[in-house]
Amino acid sequence: MEARKVADDGGALAVALAEAQAGRAEGGIPIGAALIVDGEVRAVGRNRRVQAASVIRHGETDCLENAGRLPAAVYARATMVTTLSPCDMCAGAILLYKIPRVVIGENRTFRGAEDLLRARGVEVVVLDDAACVALMDSFIAAEPALWHEDIGEA
Amino acid sequence: MEARKVADDGGALAVALAEAQAGRAEGGIPIGAALIVDGEVRAVGRNRRVQAASVIRHGETDCLENAGRLPAAVYARATMVTTLSPCDMCAGAILLYKIPRVVIGENRTFRGAEDLLRARGVEVVVLDDAACVALMDSFIAAEPALWHEDIGEA
């Protein structure tokens, strides 16, 4: 658990983006996430497909795993912050734990299950952040096969 | 990778049920899964909340993780077999990887995102297996708090 405070959604996104950038520096897929509870960073995570040969550790799910086993009451006041629009699996994890709010860096390079989240009552905020878009654009151009693998495409 | 052949859905469910029973014997949540490709068991998995303090390793996601990084063409001819109706996260993982067919042991003790799977074109078969029901009934009666934690409830 970390004690970092974040002032607002932009500050929280900066934490998630730092995770994404760290992932890229490791040769991984640059998607990061942060779980914010009561204005503090409870956990961070990043996509681990390359680093851990993982097919289930996306940014959001890695972040939830790093947060550990939490009571439902903690998830109920959490915000999941992610650099990229959540895929079906990550949206499902957010729904499973009834996290009521999701902040998304960008949904231009990939648009996930935002409609499902909204239909189930989750507040979804899209910040349309230029740095998040640039990081994914550069990654997808450099590593198209790896990117397609991560989203279940041929 | 394992080379076990399964004759039919019932044979595949027996493999998943053995995983669930192994999880119960470890003090864990008794939900198991198997990924079947071309009539063979490609991987098995079981809920690891207790054993690994994991919040993302449900039966199905643990099974996908154990299967490793697979090409989309392999997922495209796979069947996910699970002892219990898949939760939102596990259904999302099935959708992410475009697994076209899901076999469910039972959905009496918990009903997950079967409607979402069907709406997205996944074939869903429910075997209504008495041994799967009995295992979950016994577990839920013995460990209600642990069970509620696993499905994100208070």
C-alpha cells in the first residue's frame, strides 16, 4: 500500500501514465492503472504480458491484484484510473468488484467496454489525454502483432 | 500443456470438477476450469483467492493464465469449461479472447454473465451437474464470508 495523495483525476492519471511508461521501458505494452481510494493511491499496476508472460495481467487487473484482497466497502469508494479504455476482461473485473467510477486516459487507439460499464451504472470519465494517445500510437506502430495479441486479435 | 483427451462435455467437466475439489482440499474456493482445444485439455485452473491471495485468479482466469500466451487461432477453436457460471470478469476474459463456447457445470448457486456471453455470440451450455451444485452448496454453507468476498459482496 502506498500513501501518495492525488489532487484530482489528472493527478491520478499521471500516476497511471508513469506505470504505462515504465512498462514500455521494460519492453512491455504501455498501459497503466491506479486504484484511488479516499484521494490516495491504493495500488498501481501495468500490463505484464511481456514481462510475466501473463494473459490476465492487464493494467487494471494487475492493479487490482497488487491491491490485494479488499473488503467490498473499500472497492465501493474506489476509482479505477487507466491510461486506456478498459477491455471486456478489465471492465468485467470492475463490475465484479462494484467499483463505481472509472477514469480513462484515452479511447482513441482502442475503445473497450465503456457502454457496458455505463449500462451497469458505473461513472465513466474520459480525459482524452494527448500523452496517453501518443504513447499508444507509438507502441502500436512499433509492435502491431504484440498489440493485436493483447486484445485477442489475429 | 497436457495431452489428456476428453470424450465429451461431461468428460471435460470432470476435469474441471477435479480442480474444484483440489481447491477445496487446499482450503480454497472450489471452482475449477479447463480449456479444451481439439478434444484435448490444453490447461486447467482453479480459484486461487485463498492459496495465492489472488483477486483475479478465478477458475477461468487461472486456467487462461496457465495456458499461457496463445495465438487467436487457438482461442478460436477452444471451449472454456467451468464448474460454475462465470462472473463478469471471467465472462469478460472469455469475450476478450473470443472463445466461442462455454460449458458450465451449474448456475444454481451463482448465476453470472451468461446473458452477456450469449448476446455476444458465445455458445453457452449448462450441464446442471449435481456434484458441482453439492460442492458449492457445502462450501457456501461453511464459508459464507469468503464466498461473498469472491463475488464482490459485503
